[in-house]
Amino acid sequence: MRTSIATVSIAGTLREKLAAIAAAGFDGVEIFEQDFLQDAASPQELGQMVSDHGLNITLFQPFRDFEGLPEPMRARAFDRAKQKFDLMSEMGAELMLICSTTHAKAIGGIDRAADDLAELAEIAAERGLRLGYEALAWGRHVNDHRDAWEIVRRADHPALGLILDSFHSLSRKIDPETIRRIPGDKIFFVQLADAPLIDMDLLYWSRHFRNMPGEGDLPVIDFMRAVSATGYDGPLSLEIFNDQFRGGNPGLIARDGYRSLIWLMDQVRRAEPALSVDLPDMPGNIRVDGVEFIEFASSAGDAARLEAVLAQMGFSPEGQHRNKAVKVWRQGDIRIVVNTEPEGYAHSFYLNHGTGVCDIGLRVEDADATVRRAEALDATLFSQPLGPGEMAIPAIRGVGGSVLHFIDAKSGLSEVWDVEFSPTGETAPDFGLTRVDHLAETMNYDEMLSWALFYGAIFDMQRRPMIDVIDPDGLVRSQAIASPDGGTRITLNGAQSHRTLAGGFLANSMGSAVQHIALGSRDIFASAEAMAAAGFEPLPIPENYYGDLKARYGLDQDHVARLQRFNILYEADENGGEFLQFYGRPMEGGLFFEIVERRGGFDGYGALNAPFRIAALKRLTRGNAMPRA
């Protein structure tokens, strides 16, 4: 598989773009003309720069408003094209993209367009060049790849072929199956982009909201299945116009792009095994069967507050590491590890972020397969020196510098608690907490698409629709990622301002990821009562909330009074599902716990209650957080 990306897809100068594209592992690059015109390099120097990075120029683009023009504009269009051919020859580009015209004076007609393109293709062929014709979704006369193909077919010139762009076809809801009827050798180039489903002008949607395959809602897998079925074996290239990417980190965006292409073609071959896909073998998307453990990094002094809260929640220190200052606190199926080692990865995390979640252990069927898939998708492997008697547990880097470890039963890794830890003899009281319901990871907004792709590409987890969470001081975007059975859930929360609660957490924790941990309860009222008796202080919710709650859902007064007594928030869906939740007070740094109970298949996360929770948390903090000293 030959991979490519357009220079317009990422931020930076042309030189920065090329360096990032090469470092990400791409084979080639589309030169977007504006990037070339803004640079001081000559065409020959540009070609040499591309070559020096181990890349090749897969496409020079775009050439606009060519076909169907009346004279004298038609002659001028041919002169413009010849000048571009000169540039291409000097820089070493062999293929030029011609997009369907949007010119107000262009005259329609398939034969007229075919004649113009055939004549230009002959000129290009004399110079050893080729042309690709693309139907813009907003083209004046041609906006459908089927019409573009008919023009190419009628032109019938070996130097003229079709360029397909997933956005242009899918944004107009054109059935991708129609691509299967096009001969693969007449498809000269394929550009790929995904996008969220937004009802807006096609041009504006394209210019501002495209994203990588797997980051949006378009059926790009179906599109590529159809392309692959034609026998097309040319480059797969990303052309992404996105305001967020234009201001982002070039290296990160390029790396995401490469990962998205690997993910896409892996999905294509799994969806249609008969297709020939040039991609190394890798395990399929990994099923996650829950959170095995959550590890906090802290110090001997600072861990006292955390451990006091754990005890108030009914956790008990079940195990002590045989060789390290590491304890396992447990209740139900929940293990929380507190690491106060004075050296190693956890200690480094603590020095950088303060007390916080440095490591998450996920239960998987095959830990080795998980790492192999993650590595194939360009995840960063993690390891550290092992002490006496310690087990080598596979791991990769996660959000905010954290680590994801993978635990399975087949290789014996699930025995780590018996192998590495000595039992303390303490038994946790039953406060009704059974499992980790979800983890909330906070990040800068411009990282959200990247981490959504990360989780979706490696694991068998699906994205839920993105929602806006209203903070009194700004907006936070939130997107849930969950396994098909809902047993493993992660919410990604993108902060756009340091004034929001999420942004303040990022600032205060120096970029730590996990802001809150939601634990599932069998009976939230019993859990709340037991925790209150143990000294747990819930987040206080104003009386006004409960007055509105009674009216909104028609709850009886006794039920509302019981919710209010324990500061429990309530939400119900149209199918009779219910979601009950209460929160602990924020610890130093801003991390907090949540207790939830799901009833009747409720699948959400209490989004309606988020503004009330945020306001209540802010009343207990020092306001708009500043980074810790």
C-alpha cells in the first residue's frame, strides 16, 4: 500500500510539513499549489527537498476552472495549464489534478468537457505527464463521480484518468457501490477524507470540517471497499481541510493521518476478505472486557488524602507489593493501585503532574495481540526495568503521558495480584460498588480527534455523538467511546479554555488526563448511606435543582427527598431508563470520584446534569485554576 498526504492537510511551513510527513511514514506527498507559492524554494529545490525526505510527489494540485470555457478564456486556460506543466516537470511531479469547473461562464456538456480534457491530455502526454479529473461536490456542471467518469471515458486518452475523493462523493450521498463499475486502471488517484455529519453548505463543510478516516461519520470504509474492488493499486492519499488541524502540531496530525490509513484498509479487508489489500497482517480490533485496575502515582505524604477517600468509599488495602511501595485497594471488581515509589515511571509522573492516574489496566483476551495491533497502528510501546519477581505486562502510552497496560488470563498475567502482591488480610466492607463504569479523560480540544481515533483504531470501541457541555466559563466538548456491550466506557473531554473546570484541571495538573472516575453501584442509595456513615463528603447540590427535578420528571415527593438527602442527581430517557449519580468533592489537583447506577439500559453519562455538577464543583474550588507551583 502506497500512502500519501496533501501538504494542505497539516500545519506549518512547507519544510515543516515535509519533515512531519516523512517522519510519520508516508511514501509520498501531494503538493498543494498554495504551499509551493508561499515558499521561497524553486521548483527544482522543492523536488530535491521532497526527495531528500525519502518522499515522492504523488500529485500536483489543484488546477481549477478549465473545461467548458468560451474563447478567449479557453485559450487562456490552456496557457495556464502549460505553465503548470513546466513547474511540474521541474519539481518532478507527474500527475496533475483538474477539478470540475465552478466558473460562472463555463458551458456545460459532457462532450464539450471531454474534448477539452482530451486535447489537454495530449499536450500533457507529450511532456510525459498525466491528468486526473475530479468531480467537486459543488461543481457547476459536474458534481458526481459518475459524470466525471463518463467525461474521462469519452475523452478516451491514456494520459487522462479519474480522481476519486471520498468527501466529494459521500457528502452528496452518492452510492459508493457505483465506483465498482469503473476500471481500476482508469482511476489515477484516490483522495480520502472523513467528516462529521453537519447540515451546511458543501463548500464550507469541505473547507473547514474534514477529518481523518475514522474520525468522522461518512462511510469511508464502504467507499474504499468499492475502490479496492476495481483493482486500483495506486496511492491512497489524505486531503484534509480542517481549521483545527491548521493550528495543530504537524507531527501529531501527520501521525494520525498515517494511522487512519492503516486502520481504514484493515477494516476494508475484514469487511470484504476477497479483496486484495496490500497491508501487513495484524490482529483485529481488540475487545476490552473492562478495567482491571486504575493506578495512582503519589508520594508517601500526599497519598494519605487519597487513601482516606478510598476508605470512606468502602475500599480496603487488599495487597502490598512484595518489593515496592505499592498498595492495591479493592472493592467488588474494582482495583485501585496507589504507587508511592520514590523512583521509576510513577514517581516521574507524580513529579510532573502531582497525585493522579498514571496507569490504566485493561482486561483483554490476548495481551500480546493487543500490543501487536497497537504497534501496527503506530502506538508508542512502554516498558520499564523489572524488579525481582515482577511480571512483564505489555503496555503502550496513552493520554497525557499515562500508560495503558493489558491483562489477560491466557498468558497468566491476570495472576499478577497473587504473584507480585502479598495479602494484607484486610477485607473490604460491602458498600455496593461493583465495577468501573467509566473514566473521564480530559485533554485540549485540538487533541480530541486524535485520541478518539487512537481508541477506535486499536480497540473494539465505538464513538458516540459529540456533545457540548456548558461550563459557566466556557464550552467543553465531550465524546464517549464505549465497547459494544457498554462494559468499558471512556469519555474524552476537550477543553477550549483554561477558565473551564476541564481547562483548569489541565492547567493545575500540568496535563494529567483522568479528571474523574465513575464507579458503578448495585444500589446507589445503599452506597451513599454506607459512604456517608464512613465520613465520605458528597458534592453538595442546591435545593433549586430538586425543585426542578420534581416538575421535569413527575417524581413523587418522597423519591425527590431521598435523592436530595444524598445529593444524588437524576436523569431518565424516553425508554424508561434511569441514571442516578452523585459525586465526591474534588481532591487537590481537581480529580474527583463519581458513583453511578444505571437502570433499564440507560446508556448515557448524565449530560443533562453536567452543568449543575460543574457549577457545584466550582463553588468548592478556588475558581479559575492556575497551574500548581
